[in-house]
Amino acid sequence: MHAPGPCTATATPAPKDNPHPGLKGVKIDMPYHQEVIGRIKQLPRWAWDFDGEEKSWIVDRAVWPYVKVVLHEAWGDTGEPSEKEEESTEEPAPTDSSTTDSSTTNRMTEEAAPSLFG
């Protein structure tokens, strides 16, 4: 059963503990959900941050495939992050899967979420 409430994702700068420049993060606006938050906090500390002012979570794009699965389990289809960013002048990160190294992403996701892969 899915938890109530919408969940939106927006391209944003990476979490503050992350050395990547540009729009390498995904800002997630979602209702409070203890299980989802607990699973995000299991990721390496550089991979997530909480924006207390906007009450939103920011995750690195390297862990977005895992977080997307977690969000899907809680709320259904969350889609891809929109590329709008309110205050950034950086170029949006490419979302085309042909421009990313899927073997690296898959390996990272498997390490971050072994329970999802058997």
C-alpha cells in the first residue's frame, strides 16, 4: 500500500558534503515518511542532506536510482527529476541514460541497497 501524498524531484546542486560541482543533486519534496527517511539516512553521509528551511531532502545523483526505488515503493511512480532550479546558473546535468555509466550506477546502487538485489 502506498503512503498518501505527492512526491516531486527537482535537479539541484549536490548535497553540501559532496565535492561534485553543478546540478549533481536531486531535491525531493515529500511528506514525512519514517521508513523512506530511514532508508535515505542509511546512504553514505556525503550522498544526502536535509534542507530544514524548505523541509526537503537532497540526494546525490549517484544514489538517485536507489532513492527512486524507495520513493516508488512508498508513493508509486515518481518520475525523473525536473530540470528547473530556482537559483542556479549551472548547466543541468544530463538525464539521458546514454551519457551515464550504468555499470557504475548499478554497482553503487547494489552496494547502497543490497536488500533490493537479493
